[in-house]
Amino acid sequence: MADLRERILGTCLKRAVPKYKNGYSNNELDITQIKKDKLLFNDIVHELGERVSALSVSAIIGVPETGTWLSEQLKDKVRDRYCIKVSRDPTYPPKPDFFFRNVADRMLCSVAERSAIIDGVIDGDSGIRQMLAIPEIGVNAVGAVVVWDKSLSEKHPKLHIPFQALITEEIPQVIPDNSELWTYRS
């Protein structure tokens, strides 16, 4: 996974205009940038697919927006699974509520015996917990899989389902200019 870590950092870690999002930050880990590197994209989708397959699920549900995009990519790699689309409330913020995009997705979720929740980069487990709060999702979810847990899941309340990250490494809000994290940027 060390090679995958370095490739993700090189492709997805970006210097950001200093901003206040839960404090000052000078970086962003934009996992959607993997689209630019087909080999990295395929490797990540393969790794996520392996972990989802091990959960023996019939449905893949992405946390909006990156998780939704990843789950759509996974459905082609993990056969006999369907992708359920959930959206973020358009009034977000301040209300981070999720809802099903259509009645068919709600019905599919209701009949799924086992489902997995997918996300890209998390800095807490709030998106996953919000997904689990939707009754049709929470009752059948058997695991959550993410590409990168950048704040270490041990710092957050435990989920009632197994949680896996391809990479678990804290990325500070402010990365010094001389940090080794910047050396991977292409």
C-alpha cells in the first residue's frame, strides 16, 4: 500500500488557497483527481472492489458526492451488485441531510440484504454515520470502505459496522512547505 499512498499523494494532494474550513488549511486531498491517471484509477477501483467483494453485498451506496462517483465505478468491477444513489440536501450547508435520488433507489435499498457504504476521503465518520441514519441503509449495511481516512478513525466514535480504509494516515490541516508530503506531487 506504500506505493498506492505515494501515487495518491502525487495525484490528489493539492496546495490550496489558505482557507478556514474547521480552521486554517493550506491543502486539499481531491480524490477525484485519480481520473487523470488511468493506472492509479484502476488500482484504486480494484482495491475497493476486493474489499467490497469480501463483504458479500448486493448493493453499493456512495456517500455524496465522491463516494457516489466511486460506487458508480465499482458497480462495473464488482459484478451482480447494484449502485444506489443518494444525494446531499440542496440546502447544504447548514443541513447535511441525505435523501434517495428516486423511489427505485429507495426500493432497491429496502430489498438489499447486505450493503456497503463507499466514500473517497474522510476526515471523520460523519458522512458514513449520516448514511447509516437512513433506515433503509442502516438496517442492511455490513461495512464501509473508503480510499483515505486522513484523520484516523480511532479518533471518532466507533461505527456499528466494520470500517476499512485503503490508506489510514493523518494529513494535517497545515502542511509545512518542507514536509515530505509535498515531495510526491507530480
